[in-house]
Amino acid sequence: MITLHRLGHNAEPFHLNPDLIITVEANPDTVVTLVSGTKIVVAEPAERVIAAIRSYRIDVLAGAMDKRRQEAPSVTGLAARRAAQGSLRAVDSDDEPRPTA
């Protein structure tokens, strides 16, 4: 969630799921349009809203990548082990073995 303030209500922040945002416009006030069609006029400049969205998504993706690294064995490590055991073979798109040089 990102924290924003409605225009004229700076003392009352609200939290918004950035996945619901379709557009952020600055004309001259910042208008956030949601997937439902609702428009919210916020006190933050458009650049700050966009930066908050970007930061939120970076945090989500970083968390997912960290979790993936912790839970899954390394694909390259698995491939290296199989290659060392001789269980990998080169294949074409029709899944027939192709000659190796």
C-alpha cells in the first residue's frame, strides 16, 4: 500500500493499493484514477505518487525474489549437477537428439 493525502486533508492520510491505479495525472492538481473509474484528487505531486508506486513494486518484487531464492534450489546448480552426471542431452525442437561437436 502507498500512503497519500486527499487534497485539503493533509492531516488525514489514507492508504491505497497501487495495483488499483490506472492513471496519475497532473492538471494542475494530481488526479489518481482507479480501475473502478473512481477519481481521487491528492495533495502529492504526480512525480511523488509515481515514485511511491515504483518503490512499492520494487519492494514486492524484491521480497518475492528473496523468498524464491530461499525456497528453490539453484536452477544453474541443478543443471551443473546433471551435466556432471551426464544426464543432460542436446535436443532440437522436435525433441530428437542432435549431434554434438
